[in-house]
Amino acid sequence: MEISFEAAAAAHLAGDFETAERGYLGFPASRNAIYNLARLYRETGRLGEAERAYGLILSQFPDYALARRGLAMTLLAQRRYAEAWPHYEARREVQKTVPPVAAFPEWQGEPLAGKTIVVLAEQGFGDQMMFARYLPLLRDLGARVVVGCDPREIAPLFERAGYETQSYAAAGQPLQASDYWVYFCSLPLKLGLGAPPSPWRIEAASGSQGIGVAPRGNPAHENDRNRSMSAEATDAFVELGRDLRPQATGARDFLETAEVIEGLELVITVDSSAAHLTAALGKPCWVLLPRIGLDWRWNDAISSDWYPQARLFRQETPGDWDGVLAQVRAALAAG
């Protein structure tokens, strides 16, 4: 029975991947259908098939930004970093990133000794913390590093880590005089690096009193319906420790959340900014991952190149947070 593209897309959204795949395969000449098929393969962990589907699209439409970004994330998940980073630049077109207003150029890898470079926030706060691991490398090249970021939410955290900041909370915002600017997530490409360096580190006070939990991430994230816990699972999860969401702690920014985490023994979190912040503070972190739409930074969900010290727990079946929490309880009981 033939399935319309609209029915296949609806099945995809509903999690009926078998019906969606069958439907998309019925439109081999449709760029949108093959793109959706590639995305389905990537979301369900069929990375080889995803790579082939993205390659098929790009062989006909080499400038198709969505496919280039999708291919990049597929390669990143497979630890094929040098291949992936050039394609990952397509995120800027996908996200319609508006360049800053600046009378100085974007950095393309020029010598930085004695120069000032402004590293601009993009994507989510967690991404900014994740890619902050490259900031010390810029300093090693002799640069004065200024972080352009949200002045309220995350600037105090970068300042505590010893970086100058300037307000950059909106795309297209003017920049203060400098020599170069660059986006956070372009740093590995511009630095000519493959595998990631060690996570960003912020000096943290010692403390080991209890567990912190973070059940949800930013609802604007494209996979939030899979990576964040349901209301029912959230209620069960917060029984394990201190709820780290700002509405529970009263924290006004990431620095104040960091001060809460400093006093904890362990943080258990879904794939959210709490994982990145905990790692930056050098605290033990357990990360709870979805079955569908595993983010590339967690690689195979067994171990992550980006956070090798993190302990990863993954759903056995889509949406099964109860099973993940059972694993967590067992691990806590085992010590």
C-alpha cells in the first residue's frame, strides 16, 4: 500500500519509524523525502544508512545546508571529526545566523600572537560551555580572548574562569573594536583540530554533600521531547536529590548554579547544560540519554570523547525513563 509523504512524515513524528521509512522510500526522487529518511536513520542510530542517504542528497544538491549539517552530525557521532567540521559550518545557514556588525574580520586561522579575538556565543548555553575547551588554545597562540555572550545568564561564569566578556545576546549585534571574531562552534575547524581536547575546567570549591538532579533541558531544543523527562518521570527523578532547575534553586545565572553544584557529591542529569557545567567544575556526572535522537556529542552512548569521565545511562526503548531511573537507583545502591 502506497503511503503519502504527509502520512510518512506524520508517522515519523509519532515514532512509527517503520511506516515512515516505508513511506519515504516510495519517493526516491524527492529531496525532502530522502532528507527525512536520512534524519530518521540518524535519529534511530543507523548511522551508515544515514550517511549514505545524506550523500545521495548532496550529490545532487551540494549546497543543501540541512543535509550538510545532518551529515556533519552523523560523522561526529562516529568520531570522524576532521571530515565533519567543514560540513558543520552549514549550521550557520540552517540557523540563519546573522554575522555581527564589526569593522574587523572573522578569524580564519591567522597568527594570533598579540591579537585580540572575540569568541561569539551561538546555539545553546551547553554548547558554549562544551566548546569553551578551545579558549585556552587561543591563549596558547598568544591571543587576548574576549567572550561575547549573554551578559546575564552566562557571562559571570566566563568571568569567574578568568575571561573578559562583552555583551552579545543577539545576532547581528555590534562588537567592540578587536582584531578578529569567531563563533564558538567554528573553533575546532579554524584551529585545524580533529578529536576534542579535554573538557573546559573552572576552579571549584570542594564539597560532597548529596546529589543534584536536572530532569529537563531547554524546551526550544529540536529533540527536547525525547531528551527531557516527562512530568511523571520528573516527579520520580527529583526524589533522588536536589532539583537543580533555577525555579527550584533560585539561581539567577549559571555562576549561581555552579555554586550549588560545587557543594554536591554527584550530579545526575539529562542531556542538558547541567552536564556541561558539572563537567567544567570537575564534579562526577551521570548523564541520562534518550533512545531516539542521541546527540552526536555522546558518540555511542557507551563513552563520550567529549566527556570521558561521565557515566552514561541510555533508554532501552523510546520514552522509557522508568527503566533508566531503575538503572540509576541500582547504581546508587551499589555505591
